[in-house]
Amino acid sequence: MADEEEIEVLSEEEIEVLSGSEEASGPIVTRSATQNTRQTPSQQVQDAVSEFVAGFMGDMLSYEEEDAEDTGTEEDEDLVWDEENDSDDSFLYSEEEEWAWWAELEGDLSTVLQTPAVVERVWGSNPPSFEEQQEEVYAYYTLLKQAHQTDESLSERGTSKRLLGGDSCCVLDSGKGEAIVFGDGDASGTTRHINSSYDHCQVADSIICNCYDGVNDEIVVVKKRMMHLYTVSRTSTVARKDADVYLGINPYTIARSANGECIVVGGDLHAMLFHYNREKRELKYSSILVFQRNQASEFPMANYATFGKVGGKERLLLTNQNGNIYIFEVPSRGEIEERQAQGEDPSPLFMCTTFYDNVWNPPQISNSRLESQVMTVGSSSVQSWIQTVNSSPNRAPNAFEVYVSLSSAQKELRTNVVGKFPIALNCAVPSADSKWLAVVGDSQMVFVCPLDKIIQGHIMKYKATSTEVYMPYVVRLKLPGGKALAHKLQHRPVARPYSQYCVWNDSSTLLAASSDNGNYVAVWSSSNWSLVKVFEYKKQGPCLSLRFVDGLDSSLLWAEDISESVSVGNVYCPKKKDRTFLKLPDRMDRRKRKRLSQAFNNFGGGMTKDIPPILGQRITGIGCTTGGNRTYVYTASTSQLSRHEVLRSWSPETHSKFTSKKFKKALLQVLLGARSSATLRLLPEPVLLKILSLAAFPAEAWA
């Protein structure tokens, strides 16, 4: 629990030296401290698919000893860029080449399907279409890749978990959910699954869901360097594809404005902006913004994007690996199209230089400090980028190629930032009431910036180099962990949890953050910043994507990177009743997974026969929509897109879904009283049912 003494308010009187749990270990060059930095010989990329499969299967089992000896993520490393290895070469031939190797293997998986014996063994005598086979092989490949890159035991990932949910923590549609499919548009009426992809093992931000008319949901997903926009009726599971655009990369993040006209995609060191015309179903490039590299080894990745009301209006916030949160304006589609019709670059429309020109800008703040909150971004040619990605359609350009492409024909622009934070940032989200900005990254700290005092920060400096940075005024919270976490991870004497994502509830009263190395989700109350809940369970894997259920302030959704379900927890329920599950529908049963594992093994013999199939799906994001009286939860994975309904009110038709014995007993007494009591008999039936519907929530009251 955080008390008054634990909440540090940064003062102006001294320059604080960063140490201890404020630090992230290692150089700020990746989204987080990546464990796998082994080199893969470039000639392997040219080998046959059978050698690929044998190589990577064997490596997954042999890399455990290497990881134990890996010193690249030691806790006593200083928070400073690696000056000794400050070159592009060190980047290209370690983690960069490993990513290239995985990407090459991904592109050649379809060759495995050209062996008839494999097809018959896995799918039987009546196999699905070749495209469906490709997608299932790819989905299973991503499980292997994710388990390998997160250093998880394949045997542990292969064991099924018994899903034990609480009796009354949340009221849900308790089925397996429905798979969302889309039609190919031909006369046959054939439908296909909608799946997604991801770029990094710590990324789970590949879906956006919105309901603009109360009748249809609009879904944006990213799949293999393409961004697709679908419309699905809330009364159907068959979607219509409305638009798509080739990105050339698998992004780290995607986000959409409140009216749906503006969509942003974050990449290695740039953000691609698009505008959508709903009437014409057209999705077009608006602008490409490039973040500046301060050092050769630094790639300022756009790790998270979100739209929110800050400074009195809707703005775009882009969280960057370099420790800054960039603030951009959100022009209308009409303004963008007008600029483009005149042959002009619309990028200047996105620049925000007035964020600090408001009532919270106190007179004692110096101009130099205000100037430090403005940074340069480049505007790159859209046509140049399209030519670059189209020249290599079978693979995504690496970070260095992206830098070379976007560095040409740049125009320098300036926009406001919130920063600089002394860690690599992963996510920043404003609260719905526009009072707070929550920030998480490669640190045990969770920073909360009060937006009315954000400029009243102070100077801090790095521990080893004494490099001074200006850091905003913040309240500092701490992720739980320490020795207990170190024992749990069992590969370091001291371990600190980091966070990849954070989220506020609708009323801005609760803040949640997920930890991928701590394997939990922590929740704080904004009333006093006390830690009110930690959702931590045995065998829970790395937790990534999370969000609160629309309209249910205390109900939180989160997903492990690989899982058969999405967890739903109630912050205020007691431990044994605080969680239930949304069981995901599955395209691949255990038999198919087992035979596909055997097929991979037979291509090279690198995988031990007795390792069970890896169950679950690689979940790439969670979305939530509300229309009418229904709330849907969408789950994107590399296997499929699925939907569950979350009940937010009681009715006689949904009574069987309500599991709380206390609620059912109380409801029975009210109904009996309505028959026998002269007073209650006066209530019209619709009024009585409305009262019972309202009484069902909040669900924790009946725990």
C-alpha cells in the first residue's frame, strides 16, 4: 500500500540523482530489456525451410543456458546510452539480425505446406483452403516464437490451466465467445477468419474497436504489414472489409480519434497518420512524422499512441522510447484533404505548440524551461516511404533501412512534448477527466503527471554520467516486486518488474498497469494513490494488453501473451471471487497442434518428441465497444478475432448468467414480496424489473 510518505513530490530545491528502482537496466535502445540478443548467422537465412525449422526448434531448447550467462540485462548497469557500442553495426548484427531471421522464417512457412504428407497428417483428407492452412501454421508459429523470445518453458506453455472463476466478481456471457469472420466477396459465400500479427514479443496493441452508430462496430486490425478496417453488425458475426492500406511494417501501436477520421500507426522511429472517409470507405495517408535520433545507436520507437482530451481539446499523444511523450493536434479530414488538394504537406496541421499556453502556466516558469518542452520532428515524403516498402514486398524493412528511407527529403517541424523521463517509455495514457497522465516504462516506477502542474518539474541527472534532464512534476507509484519477484523469476538475485501498458477506468478513479516480467496487473486508487489490488496468480504468464470494461468501473480485462482466455477481474472483490474468464474459441484443437508439432519436428529433428503441444493463442490486443444496452469485448490474436458479450444489467432473459447466490436469493425475496405485499403489488412490472436490473450492479456488492 502506498501512504503519504511513499508519494514523493518532486521539489525545485535539489537536483535528484537517479538510483535504485527509478532505473531501467541496460541502454535505452529497445522497447524493454530484451533477453535474446544472440547472433544468428546470416547464411542461415538462405537455407532451406527444413533447416530453418530444425535450427530454430533446436535453439529454443538450447538457449536456456546461454540466457543464464547473458549479462546484457544486469541490474547494476547505469541508465545511460551505451557509448562504447554506439554504432549501427552493434544494432544490425545482434538483435536486429535475429528479428530478420524470424521474419524470413515467417515468410517461408508456406513452403512447409507444399508437402502433401504434412497436409494430410495435420488436416486430414478434407483440408481447408490453402490460405486457411497458411494462417493456422502462422498462428502456431507465433506461439513457438513468443515462448522462445520470452524465455518461457515450452513444456509449461503446453500445459492446460484449469480456469477457476469467482462466483460473483463479474457478470458475463459465459460461453466460449464467437469467432468473427469476413466474406471473400465472391458468389460462393466463403468466409475467412480475421487474424492479426505483431512485431515484438512485448507488444499487444494490434486492434482498435469503436461503435459510432450503435448498430455496427468498426474494427481496425494489423496483419502482416497491412492495416485492415472492418465493419461488423452487432447482431452478426460476419464482417465486411471496408478498407485496407499497406504499411510496410508490423507496428508497435495503433490508435484512432474519437470520430474515427484519424488513425495513427507507430513504428521504429516514425508515426504514420491516415484519414478515413466513412462514406467512400477510403483510407489514405495523411502524413509521416519522424522522431529524431540523438545518438547513432538510438532508435526512438513510437511505442504507444492514444487520443485523449488534454489541455482542453482532443489531442494525439505518442509515447516514445527516448523518454518523451509527443503531443500533436488532430486536424479534421476536411483540413487534411484541402492541404493535399493544394499540393501541400498537411504535416504542419498536426504540430502542437500551445499545450502549455493556459492557466496552469505559472509566471515563475522560465522561457528556457518552456523551450525544453518543444522538440523537433521531421516530416517525410509519403511517396518515398511507399516506394521503399513496395520495393521489398516480402519482408519488413529493418530499423536502419527505415531510418535511411525516412531521413531523405525531411522538413523540420516543432511540437510540444511532456518529458524528458529518465527511462525508456512504453505507454502514456491521459485520464478521462483530463486531470492526469499515467506513464510507464522500463522501470519499477509508475509516473502520474497532474496536468495542471506538469510544467512545474525539476532537473534530474543520470547516476553514472551526471547528464541532466528536465523531468515533469509527477507523483511516483511503485510496482510491487523485489525479492519475491526475483525468487519467482529464478534467474537473477535481484529483479524489478517493468510495465508495458497502463489504463484508466471511465471515471478516472482507478489506474491499472500490467507487468510482463512480473506476470501480474496492479491497480491504484486516484483518491490517495494507494495500491488497492494486485491480480497475481500461479502459472499466470506475462501480462500485456489490458482495459477496463466500458460502463463497469471496477471490472478490468487483461490478457497474457499466450492464453486460452481473457481474464476479467473485479478490483473490489475478495481474492477467491475476484476473477473469471472469457474462454476464447479455438481454430486448432489439441490433436492438430500435436501433429503440427510433429510435422515441424520431422522437418529437422530439433524438437523433443515428448514436449506437449503449446495451447492457447498469441493475443495481440483487447477492445471494447458499447452500443445500445450491449457491451462487447473483442480479442485479437494471431489465430482469429473473437467477441464476447459482457452483461451490464439484469433481465429475466439473462438471469441464468448471474451466478451470485446472494443476488439470486435477494431477487427471489423481492419477487415473492411483489406477490404478497400490497405495497409492492402497486409497482408496475416494468418499474419492478428496472429496479431489479439496477440492483444487480455493482457486482462486488453481492460478493
